[in-house]
Amino acid sequence: MKQIIVHGSTDLMKAAVLEDGKLVEYYVEHEEKKQLIGGIYKGRVTNVLPGMQAAFVDIGLSKNAFLYIDDILPAHLEKIPSDKPAITDLLRLGQEILVQISREPMGTKGARVTTHITLPGRWVVYLPEADYTAVSRKIQSSEERERLKEIGDQFRLLGEGVIFRTAAEQKMTDELVEDFVSLRKAWRKIADKTDLCAAPCEVYRDLDMLQRMIRDILTEEIDECIMDRPEHVRNAKKYLKPIAPGLAARIKLFEHAGAIFQYYAIDEQLAHVIR
């Protein structure tokens, strides 16, 4: 049996994935330290470093973000020039630029950012400016890979890119297209907000941990998802309803005595790992 176990409090959320009772994945998010990865910002270049082929960008956080030249060049491998241009040919001081956080700030270092924007959905990842179709390597069937590539090439517009996630395997075309179109609409809203706000400003933030977990982890392979707060059960089912209504019954409220992580021996397994 494969389970997701979720514990929530006012300032903390923890989730564990169990396979036959054994801990295989663990997630935690503090209310005051919510994930920044995936956030999209309209920033302003504050420093260009020719020797490092990099730049610093003010995105409105306490520390400026780091942008390397590879994260400015085209995302499509076939379009990357064999000889990289000087970063001074691509960026100038004071220039406004749209970037996405790819690595969290850590210690004295600011976030790392990229211009290769990605918007993940349940079945696909939308790349507004990548101009290619790709399929998760975990999908091994050559026939299925070819089917997905054909679907992607049919519904994406010139300049758009799409990556089919592992969960897209054997999904109906209508489901895949619906996911892609919803992400395209989300991108257009981001673009509109970008035009209206003054740099630096945040124009998009990824889902919270509970919603990301439902989107990314709760698939047909999960037998049940058990949560210890009624509001989390309600919110999870509400988020799941339009994207995978058939899985809503697998989300359940923990109804046993004691703490949920103790009941499933998760704290014990975590302590063993830490040792």
C-alpha cells in the first residue's frame, strides 16, 4: 500500500509518503519560510559581471538574485550558440527582466534565477518560450512517447514548449490539452500583470505545499492520503475536484487517537534516519 500522511498546524505542514509503512519521501514547509522556488518576478539588473558571465537582479527580496548566462540563452538546446556571447551583449545595468527562482536563497547568498520560465500542471509543464516538446524519461514505452510528442506538437503554438510529466502516461488527449490550455491562460495573466507592475515585483507564486502535493504526488498509484486537519481535507478535495475528481475519495481524515506521525511511526523512522 502507498500512502501520503499529512500533519498540519498553524505554522507548519509536514507530509510523508509511505510504501507498506516504510518512509520513502518526506516534505516540510514552515509558514514563515514558504517555498520561493517557482516564483516569477519582474526584476531589474543591478550589476553585470563580464568575468563571471553573470548578473545580479533585484527582484524585491532582501538579497539580489544571481543570474548566470546559461539561464539567459535559449532553453532549446539546438538554439544555443556554440560560442556563448558576452553577457554584456545580453544585459545592461537597469534593464528590466522577467525571471523565475530556480534555487532558494541560502545563508548570505541570494536566490538563483532563470529566464527559462516553467509552469507545472498535473500532466504537463508549460514553457512559454521554449519552442519544443519533451517527454519524461520515466515514460519508457516508445509508442507512448511518440504519441505524447505528436499531441504536444499539435496543440502548442509556435514558440511554446511543453514537457509531458510521468503522470501523463496513457492519459486521454482531452485531459492533456485541458491542462496545457489552463497553463497557457495562467501565463497570459502573468504577462498582463508584468506589463502593469513596476520592477521589482512578484507576478506569480507557485501553489502552497498542500496543493503542490496534490498536484504532483497524488496519482492513481496512491491508495490513500490521510490528513489530520478537516480544513486540509476540504481544501485538498476542492483543489482536486476539477483535475482528478476520481481520486477525491482517497483523501481521508485521520480519526485515531494520538498524533498522526506517531501513529504511522513516521517520527520514529525520521529519528532513525537522522542518527
